[in-house]
Amino acid sequence: MNELLQLIANGLVTGSIIAIAAIGLSLVYGILKIVNFAHGEYLVFGAYMALVVNVTWGQSLVLGALFAMIMTALLGIALEFGLWRPIRRRGAGIVSLLIVSIGLALVLRNSILLWQGGAPRRYDVDVFQVYELGPIRLSLSQIVVIVVASVVIVGIGLLLARTTLGKAMRALSDSRDLASVSGIDTDRITAYTWIVGSALAGLGGVLQGLVQNAFEPNMGFRLLLLIFAAVILGGVGSAYGALVGGLVLGLMMEVSTWSALPAGGVDSVYKPVVAFVVLILVLIFRPQGIFGRARTV
């Protein structure tokens, strides 16, 4: 039982990072219908921005995380005005936007590689300091992830449910045309969506780099499929669904290695496979995802 509690705690850490990144991706898709394959590179960009502050400038990682969120938000809004908006206004379809996002991912990944090199990098913090909470052992980095993720998740929930901006975002997600007719400035809300989604990606990158201790430019690519899986599991376009999907996948991936399971659980190498098995099983019974809405054609 102690082992199971430990795995659940580890699953909350993994799931929290996936959820934070998935919320940003889901917001962008829900409002703009862009399947952004460059989202993983936004995470990496944020991780390296925090590295500059923490290692190069010798400042705290807290300042590094804030700087990463700001710079990744600026990257997202710059790409909106310089790339996405001009393409949309020229009538680009979903497939064209998809291909552009793949190309953008390659450009960003290789740009970061040229800038920082491919060697693993680490933050200047003691990630191996361990605290015991009853039968559960958590490193300082894991505790930070759980606390930060809890604050962010509550904050995003309040933003979407209680603020004018959040209500406008949900209105655009339901119907862009109806939102425009009702007087919502769709271009302004679109810009805010990129800011929020990109900032969350930057924060997710910092937290992932902190937990895995060392990171390199391919970190985002390896996380991207899990992020997409969380978005689809929760219901495409639903920020709340992305949150739940990320947490469910994180928990199932970790608990699947429990030694009390048949055959001693799965090897940790196959945890991503478990995530997609869970995704497939859920979609068999609920094709629209946990919080998605069934659509008719």
C-alpha cells in the first residue's frame, strides 16, 4: 500500500505537468482550431528562458519561471501577429495550418539546438532534497510541481468561469461567428488566448525540466504526444477536459508499474504505451472524450 501511495503521488506530479501544458494547447485549438504541433517547442523555449535567468544570470528559479512565462507568451503573440493571423486571413484551411505548425516546430527546435547545443542542461537548484510525508517520499522539485500546478489549475478555473475574458474565450470556443455578432472583439480575445496558452506552456517546460533534472531541445517533442493524448482524452477544445485528461494519464502511467499488479506491473519504459491504451479504451466507450460533446454531421 505504501508503494501505491508513492506511485499516486508520482502520478500527480507527472499528470500536473501534462495538464498544465495540455490546457494551453486545448485553449488554442478550441478557439482557433489550430492543431499546434509546435506546442512542445514552446515548453522547451520556456525551459531554456528559465535556464538563462537561473544559470547564466545567477538568479533564483522563481524569477526564471516568471521570465520564462513572459518570454514564451511574447513568443506566442509574436507568432500570432507574424504568422498565424496573416495565414488565417488568407483563408488557410485546417490542413494548411497543421503543416505550418509542423514546420514551425522544426524551426523552433533546431533554432534552440543551434543556440544552446544538444548537451543536457540543469537548473542551479538542489532537486535531490527529499521530504517524507508519512509513507510518501517527495523531492523538493516534486513538491514545487504539485504546489505550483494546484495554484495554476485553480487560477485557470477561476479565469474561465468568473472573468469576462474567460467567458469570452468560452464563447469563441462555442462559436466564433456568434461571439463576433454579440460584440466580442474576437481578434483581441485570440491574442489573449495565445498569451495564456503560451505562458502555460513555458511554465510547463520549466516544471518538466526541474523534475527530470536534465533537459535538452528534444524534451518537448517527447512530451507532445502525451499532451495531445490528454487533450483528446478530456475532450478536444475543453480546457477542463485537458486538465482532467492530464491528471488521469499521469496517474495511470505511474500506477501501472505497481508491483502488486499481475506480472508485477509494466516496465517503466512502457508507461507512455499505458497512456495510449487508456486513451483508446475511453474513446471506444466515449468517442468525444470525457468532457467533449458529441457532434452530428
